[in-house]
Amino acid sequence: MDKDCMQVPARPKFATLAEANGAFRHAVLCEGGDQPCTLPECTAKVAEFKEWFRKLRAHGHQCGAANLPSEMTCPVCEERRRLDLMIGAIRKQARPRTPAHVPQHNTLVEHVLYKYRLHAPQASGAFKRPRIDHPAVQSFDADEENHDDESDDAVRVGMAVLVDRVGAGEVAAVRGDVCDVELFDGDGGGKVIIRDVQPTERRIVCATCHQETIEMAAPKLRCDGDERVIGVGERFFCSAPWAGCSEGANLCRLCFNRLNDPANPERPRLMEQIDFDGAKFEPIVWQPDAAKASDQYVRCDVCNRWHHYICARFPAPEQLPSSYVLDDDQFACPRCVDEGRGEAASCARLRALQERSAADLPRTDLSNSIERVVAEELRSAGLALEGGIYVRVASTERLSFPAAVLQQRYGGEVAGELPYLSMGIFVWQQIDGHDVCVMGMYVQEYGADSPPPNTNRVYLSYLDTVRYVLPSTCRTPLFHAVLIGYLLDVATRGMTHVHLWVAPPQSGTDYIFHVKQKDEAHRNRPMPASKLRSWYEAMLSRATAKGIVRGVTTLDEHVKGLTSLRDFPLFDGDFFANKLPELLDESSKEPPEESSVGTGAAGAADGSAGASGAAARATRASRGAATAEPGLVRQSSGAVAKQVQGEVRGHRAHFLVATLNTDLAVPAPAPRPLLSNALFDSRARLNGTMREWQWQWDELRRAHFSSLMMLAHLGGPPTT
């Protein structure tokens, strides 16, 4: 192969990071094609990026790298693959997936852009995350070999630096471009000063943790065809955007092989409506370490020391709604605040966010009720928490679950929608002076206004906890007390049943909190379903002893006498709500049972007894026959009910049903106040934001920062 063919085209050079970001993004999204569009930001620099795109893609049409051994991969083709991934990610990010004031973030885009700005990947294969305003971030056309050099005035007395082959210390004196560094860990506790440290021998580090980087968890890559997690080192197939899909796609090997089966091509399950004509997929080996992020830096405006966002508990403005208007506010680090030097009015708004507590959030009758039960339960068990505990309702939304499956089968005989109240409830504990969110749950309350069979039923759809409760002996009693307090509240509101999903998350999957502290008992394995079930049963046993719950059964026992799908409760996002259409589709392809128009329990379930019941069944049969596809036959409700019971029996370990004590119900309870928060209204949106912004819970300092950001969103903009 011609050696010149393997030379990567020269990248455009920029003076500032903002200019590079803006030009690249506009080049990707520009509607003018190869020509400039009518927008003023379509500058000559954008044209340079477009030309660079063109050269990289033109190379692919003539390169013979596909025939090379894997260890001789063409560098231009590798550059083009990274470019295509980045372009696809930017276009995904450009499509609005959440309200405008919920921040969007794409780690892969940032890291690939950063790679183009500064330097090639390190030996470990990881990219360094851009550090906002940090001296190590040079201009776009900086000398790549000297990208870690600091400018002459970058180091000041008091800053923390890492001296090569020696260790971390604090700058004690500066003389021109050299400095003296007093090491943090001197021998025998005495002072150790390193003299005349050159710029090439030092790097500025965090003044709190004395480390240069805090690595975040490696991102997860999912197949766009079936949402399967693509494993480390696994080959997947990536396509840049094409006419049928403006976002591009990543497919696992199974979906790709099915799509390209010459005998019977099959589109991926989640992309059945996509036209794949024109899609060009390339095989790539997924290496998540190459997309790892590191925490960003912020400089204290009082002492000029640099800190990681996490270490300084800095309420990152770019991760908050733009309406907060924090970009011009000054920041005082915790050290300056402790020394009384962070009292300036210009620092007050950021400090207000740093010092915000869950105790400052609005209370509700529900939160007060749960807190009372928590206090009673811990007191009766002789336990005491080491910090204050706060229960708050983050979101209360009135939603509706469309029961389309039942309406297609029964028409106007069943309700088309099942209204319910969706609630997000969170628990904080004050640990080491700052609040940590230790528990969150999302529930669905189907009240008296919800049609049967969901009337007065509660579905506990998601519950997640972290292991930072102090003392640790209070952890399980605290979480049980929160649930018992909630059960007591809904019992007084006339609810009759609570349905609990007791399936633990699979390895690598989050319910609410992103990257939690590992349980040493399970290590990298998911929690056994039997252990989680026992945990719930112990809680329900305590609630039964207190007279809140009258009985606990499995869902299998609860629907033992089921004769019609109209009597099977379905909940928004529940396993069976998604499984039922599949069961009905399978049953429609089977021959009808001889008893499908007979009498008995199944027949009585579809209509009243006697002639009127037979007439009703005949009417429904004729309606079903008129709308059914050729060759498909509508099964009787009794036959389908048996299929559903069989499916329930196969998942009996994952569902519990608690029958509440209806004697506790009070007449005309006050309606719950509606609370809306764009981030907390949806569990999926909250969890997705945690993943995108790397709000992690695997260390206490990360949990402090993540909790701070949650409270910043919940409490609104600072008012001081």
C-alpha cells in the first residue's frame, strides 16, 4: 500500500476551545451540505472541517486496509471510524429527548473532540476529559508533545502540584518559571522541600485529594436493535447516519446477522420501521476504557487553587438549568470558606447551592407521615442514626396508562385508559456534614377514580438504595421503616392492594442510582432474587404485625381464580403489560378450544348468565371475526386467562401482592399536591441524566457531589 495513503489528513487548527466546539458542531449539523448555509456561524472554519470530513471519507473508497492484518490497521480509517462515531453521537444529542432545561451530555463526543484538540490517546488507551479553564488545556493548535507544560504564570504559591518521580506537594515559592515545592508527606512528619522544580517536572493537581484525575466509570454501550449491553472486547457493527436513520446505529452481532441473513433478513426488534437501504456498517471492537471520563477542574476565585468538581462539591453550572444564570458567579473552595474568606457577595449563590439541604425542600403530608413512622420504628428497635434523616416527595404527576391491549380485545367494555398518580420519593441522611441521598422509589397509585381491575391498587415499580447509612446497623431498619410508613399512608387513603416487583437489577443495570458501591457479599454478581424477596417479606411481616397489612401472597396465588383478562391488573411499564400483547398474538394463531362459546366460569366471565350472556358472546365473537386477520382466531377469555396464569406462575418469585387493612381508611382524604420537576418526573430520565453527567455513588465523596446536584435541581435557583 502507498505510504502516503496512510497519512491522516491535517486537522483544522483553532485558537480557542469554544471556537473548535462550535465550528465542529455546526459542520456536522449544517444544512448547506458542501456549501455554506445562510446562518452567520457557518464560517470559513466550518468549511475547513467539512473539507476534512470529505478527505477522510474519500480515503475509505480507495483504501485496501480491509485486507490488512488487524495489527496493520490503516490510521486514516481508524480516524474516520472515530469521526463517524462522533458525528452520530452529536446528531443524537441534537435531537431533543428531554425538556430544554434538562442538561444534555455525551461523554464520547467530548472525549473524541478532546482527542482532536490536544493529543493522541495515552498508552492506557484512555482519553483525558477536558478540564474547564485548567492550565493543562491548551489552544487547539498547541504543540502536542508539550501539551502538559504550564505557562509561566500558571503556578502560584499555595497551589498543589505533582512533582515527577517524587510526589505531591504545595508550592512554597516561585522564582520565574521554577518553584519550590513542600511535599505533603514529609519523612517523619518533618518538612521536605524540593528546590527549583522546572515546568516540565510538575503538574497542577487537585488541592483537596492531591490527585491529577478522578476516573469515572466506563460507559455502557447498548445495541440499538434490542438494547442488549455490548460486552468489553465484543465486536459490534456501527453505521454513520444514512437516509433512513438520521442518528446512525450500533448493532450487536446477533441483530446484524439477522439483518443480513440472505435467506430471511429480519430487522431488529426496536428498529422494525427503519429503512436500512444505504446503511453501511463497519465492525468495531468495543473498548469502553477509550471513552472513560475524568472529573473536571474548577479554580477557586479566592485562593486560585484548583479542585476537582467532586472534591470541592462544586455545583457545576453546565449541569444545571440555564435559568439559574451561574456562569458569572465566583467560587470559593471549602478551604477558603472554613477560613472565613468566602463571604463575598459574588460567591453567595454558589455557596447557597453547596449548603442546600434536603431539609430545605418543601414538606408534604406523606413525607411527614413517613418521617414519623421512621422515628417510631428506629426508637422501638433501640437504634439511633448518626445524622438527620429527611424524606421528601420529589415528583407527583397525574398520568394515564393506555390499556390498548384490553380495549382491542374487549372494545368499549373496558376502559381505554387507567389514570394513576406517579410519585418519586427520596430519602437523605446527613453524613459528614452534607446530605447524601440513600434511597429512592417510584410508585404508581391507582385510586378510586381508576377503573377495575386497578381500582385502589398501588404498584411499587422501582426501589433503589445505597450503602452509606450510618451506622450501618440502621440501614435495613431505616429502609423498611420508610416502606412501612408509605404502606400506612396509602392504607389510610383507602388503597386495598400493593403490588411489589422484587426482581433485582442485572449486572451493569441501574434502577435509579448510577454506579453504586459494591456489596462485598456479591462482588460483581447481581443480588440473588431470593435474598431480595426475603428482604421484602421481612418488611411486610413487620407491617403485618403493626396491623397495616392483612396478608401477603404471590401474584400467582392472587390471580388463581382468573377467568378473564379484564380482571388482571396491569401497570404502566410492568412486565405483564409488555408481555400480554405477545401472549395474545400467540394465542390468536392457535385453534380455538371447543368450549370457547360454552358456559361455565369462562363463559360467565365474558357476559351475564343465560340467553343474554350467549348473545353478548355471539356479538363479541362476530366483532372479533370481522376485525381479525385471515387465519387468526380469537381465543376464549378462559383460554387466554390460563395462558396468563401460566406466565405468572413462571415468574412467581418476582412479584408479591400485599393486602392492606381497609379498616385504616379515613373518609375523604385530602388529595395529594401535584409536584412537577422535569428531572425527577421520570425515573428513566433521572437515571439517564446520572449516567450522562457521571453522578456516581461508588464513593462517599462522589455520593456527596451527586446528592448536591440532585438538591440543586430540586430546590430551584439560589435566591441569595
